[in-house]
Amino acid sequence: MEKCKSIPSWDMWFMEQAQVVSKRSKDPSTKTGAVVVRPDHTIVSMGYNGFPKVMPDVMKWYLDRTEKYSRIVHCEVNALIFAREPLIECTLYTWPFLSCDRCCVQMLQAGITRFVAPKPSHDSLLRWGAAFNRTKQYCYECGAEVTELEQVT
């Protein structure tokens, strides 16, 4: 029996979901999305980067880096907060790049064992390459898998 060839792989499909989730972010410079997936390929939780829901979304705060970085909740952390179950052996899909080192340690603590993201762009490597390298090192130390996808729309 021949398999369907027109459907995307699970990794590509969930990566596309993370990209769609990122569109909810009000951050004018970097919109990020996260999707947490169980081993059976069902979604546990999603999140995007933004201010806490009780905090006003004041654009001047998003435009001021110091204010923004102090207030913003990363997409991974939002997905973790909104999950209503343990995340043991789940996969985390993030868009448009790999989790930062600070989010990585929180995801590892929660039980995430696989991290999937698009292969980093030249610009993202210049800006966050050191954090991505720490994330990869922490995953290696903890036995978690990191997958960077080549062709993501």
C-alpha cells in the first residue's frame, strides 16, 4: 500500500503551527511561537511572546528594548504556563529559532526531551548565536535532542 506523499512530516506540520501561533505576538521586532506536542503527535499547549495578560500592551514599551525585555514572557514559558499536564517526553517546536538558554533550562526542568526549530538565519546567529550554543550544550548534557529543520516556509 502506497503512503500519501502530499502531506508534510509531523515536524514540518508542527513547525508551521508554531509559525502561525507567533503571529499573535504584538512585538514589532521579533514574533515567536511555541507548540508543545505529546509523543502521540497531539498538541498539549501553545504560546507566543508578549506581556503578561494583565499588563497593558503599550507600544512604546515594546519599542523600548529595556522595557520590553523586562516585561515580555517568552513563547516557550507561555506554552509551559498554559499546559495543564506534565510535559514528560514532549517535543517543543519553536518559531523562528531555537529556544534561548534560559527558556531551555525551564523546558528541560518541565520534562521536554526534544527541541525542534528552523535552522538559524545568519542574522539570528549574529544576535543570539551564543544563547543557541548554550541551549545545544544543555540539551546534549541532559540527553535531550535538538533538531534544526532545513526547509521551513
